[in-house]
Amino acid sequence: MTDAPISRRALLAGAAGALGAHALRQAGLAQAPAPAAPPDPTKVPGQPTSALGQRSTFERPRRIPSGSGQGVSLSPLQDFCGIVTPADLHFERHHAGVPTIDPHRYKLLVHGMVERPVVFDLEALKRFPAVSRLHFIECSGNGSAGYRETRPDLSPQLVDGLTSTSEWTGVPLATLFREAGVKPGAKWFLAEGEDAAVMTRSIPIEKAWDDALIAYGQNGEALRPEQGYPARLLLPGWEGNANVKWLRRIEVADRPFMTREETSKYTDPLAHCTARMFSFVMDAKSIITFPAYPVTLPEKGWWEITGIAWSGRGRITRVDVSTDGGRRWAPAELQQPVFAKCHTRFRHLWNWDGTEATLSSRAVDETGYVQPTLEQLRKARGLGTHYHFNHIRAWRVRRDGVVSFEPEG
């Protein structure tokens, strides 16, 4: 996603109505007449076949949108099972709205420090050998609501809903670079989008030779327009804004281009008059999605704590769960499959005795990186940071079973 920070005030204001309805629905408190009982399905014929499948009327997951062109739409993490996000529920982040691009007129230019500048149309891209890979994308501002000025009535969707996993299909960027003949001395490339914001980011060329894709497929079909149709750049494990959507131009060079989006926007001020630039990799992170606000546990006893973990550095190797505010940790079970740079689901059985508890999770990836505490992250980045909020999240369970977000976990 192309993603700039959205103010917490604006995000929560735009989401308040949807969240309130969602909370009431989850808590069973919504004042609505009970629907009529459906007929016995063994006594009447069912629905006929259709040209386009629909969800059951009993299932109503929804994104929470906020803003318009400069907007976001958060995925309902608490409603998912498995690791793949349905394409119509994949989070959104746009700088100037979703453009309408005719696939028959689409062109991708590769030029700069290459032997043969090349223009590819969509059909030409599809003639190259394709690959399909499962990877997450995450907005670099994801989690800001849980970093400062937090509140207890935040759901997983509002805390971390700017991340999603899909199966992406396309052509490796390295294939196109070999076709164009990248010259010796090339170190960076510029990716430029075809939306009204003309999003541009400088990317180290090593990423192209590693695992970058020009993706035109998502979860078995063409990209959705809000995900970059007809083609986008996919940089597995790297911050969303660098995964330029509606990709129209790649320019190869020997240095970064220092565009507006990587100077005024995606440069993060730190302490002692320093700044953090080109902070591409999304660090290891996890969040418990059940139990979480607005759930109320109806009784004590055995409950399964579940959630997701992910890291832009590679595979998740361990997730620890604490039920006492981080004093003691126990390893959770990782649900298979576990892929690199992909959401990984975890679960942990917990016998709740009815006393107040604080639930939290801590991810570890294959490089040995351990998800930091909120105190550790604030010490490293300061309160003014706008990006890469990967500290430990927590949920407080009261004696009456009410669950709320706990910012100090």
C-alpha cells in the first residue's frame, strides 16, 4: 500500500460509527428485531447456482473506512481464520483515491541505467513465467493508535487493521531487469505509480534481484482496483508505501532519487537531531485477535487465545503468550503453514480462573529479533515517531469478563 500517517483523531472519528455498531453486534447488545427463523433446509429447495458467489447472510465482516483520497480502510483482523485475507477485505491506503486504468492501454516503462529501455503492456507481462507467493503487506503507520493517546475501546481492527496477507501472482522484477539489461553500477530504482498522487519511491536494486514482483494477480484473480489493478510492485516484507500500486514506470540509477515521499513523508525524526530514512523492513510483530475488545467472556474456564504474527525479516519461529502482564511467558502453538514474510496464526490454551488478567503476545522471527515492549520502542524511537509501531500489544480481562485494550502491555 502507499501509506502516509493518518492522524489518530481523524481515524477514530471516521471509524466511530462503524466501530460502535460492530461492538454492539459482537457483544450481542444491538437493539434490532430478531430475524425470522429460516425454513428447515431439508424441506425446501435451496438457492440456485449463480454467476458470482456471495457470503452467507449470517457472515458480515466489514472494513472500516476513513477519509477519501487521503484515506484508509482497515481489515477486520478479529473476524478472520487462517492467514489469507479475502481480497475484498484487504486493507486500503491511498494518497489520491483509486484510479480507473484500462488494462488494454496499460504500459510499464523500464529505463535509465539499462542496455535496452523496454515498454511492457499487460499481456507482455503475462507471457513471462509467473510465480505465486503468499506475503503480507503492512502500512508503515499501522499500530499508531496503540502507541500514544490510546484508549481501552480499540479493537484489533482499529489497532492493527492496516495489514493483510494475499497470494500474489506475477513476474519477478529480476526477469524484467534481465530483459532490459541493467548496467553495472546500478544501485537503486525508482518506482512510479499512475494515480493522481504519482507516488514515487526509491528502492535498493538488491530487492529486485531478491524477491520483488510485478504482481497482476491476487488470491486467484486479477488485482482489485484498490490494490493496484492492473499491476503493482510487490516488495515482500517491506513497508506498504514502497509497494507502489498502479505501477507505470521504473527508472534504474546509481543513487536514490530523494522524492517527496521519502523526504518530507517517510523520514522519521529521532532524538538528538537525527532522522531515520529508508526504513523499509517491517519488524516482527504480533497481536491477539481473541479475546479482544469488544468481546466479553461469559464464564471462566478454558479459552483459546488466538492471533497473528508476522515479520518482514523472514519466518516467525516462535510466539510467546503471557496472561499476567508479561511477568511470565509460555510458547504458543504456531498453526501451519508458516511462510516467510507472511501472516502466521498462533493459538494458546488458557484456563481463566475469573480473576483480572492481562493478555499479551511476543513474536520472534528466524533472525532472532524479538518484538519489543512499548517502553523499549519509545526509548529507541521517541514519542514523535510516525512509523513502524511493532511493540507488544495487550488486552485486559476484567473479573466480569469484559475485555479492553491495554496500552501499557
